[in-house]
Amino acid sequence: MKGNDKTSKNKHGKYDLEDRLIDIAVRIINVVEALPNTRAGNHIAGQLVRCGTSPAPNYGEAQSAESRNDFIHKIKIVLKELRETNVWLNIIQRKKLFADSSNKLHALIVECNELISIFVTSAKTARKNKGPEK
């Protein structure tokens, strides 16, 4: 996926989730670097940079999962971190901590919500396909 075109497919005809997660991490870093140098701004920046940049490498780990259970666990970590990211982005938006003349923050929240939806479905599908416990 190049140029933020979420409808682009990779050479295998699949949507490139890893690229979307890397893109959101870069966008998160841009927001973090623009937050005010205040007690609240620094606290939120630290929390957001950790949770907002971790889904991409955790998704990379999921791709090399050692078992279906390991895959499900790693996908759930991606989901957990995306949900935390979403909360911090909403706090930033409500407190108006980010000067957002072009509505970049809203678009970032929308992308985060889309990714949350994708990973909720992925976790459900993986659990369903896992079959009965042995």
C-alpha cells in the first residue's frame, strides 16, 4: 500500500495490514512530536508513542507465530494496543492538545477504528478456525 491508499492491494492481491500499521505508527509519531511540552502533553506523548507504535511489530511477530494459539495471542496484543491508542487519540482530540487545522487527527482516529474492526474480526476468525481444544 503506497500513498495512504487503503484500497491498494499487494502483489498477492491482499490488503497490506502491516503497511497500514507502519503508516499509523509514523502518523502517531508525528502527533506525539507536535504535542505541547507540558506535564500532560509529555505524559500522553510517552503513553501514545509506546502503544501507537507497537501494533506493527506485534503484527510482524504474529506472522511468525509458532501455533494457532500463539497467533491468536499476538493478534490480541495488536488489538489491545490499537484500543489504547484510540483512547489516547480521543483524549488529545477532546482536550485539543494537537493543532489540527487539516483534520489529520480525526482521520487518524478513523484509521485506528478501522484497524480495530479488522483485528476484532481476525481474532474471531482465528478462534473459530482453531477448532476444539485438545
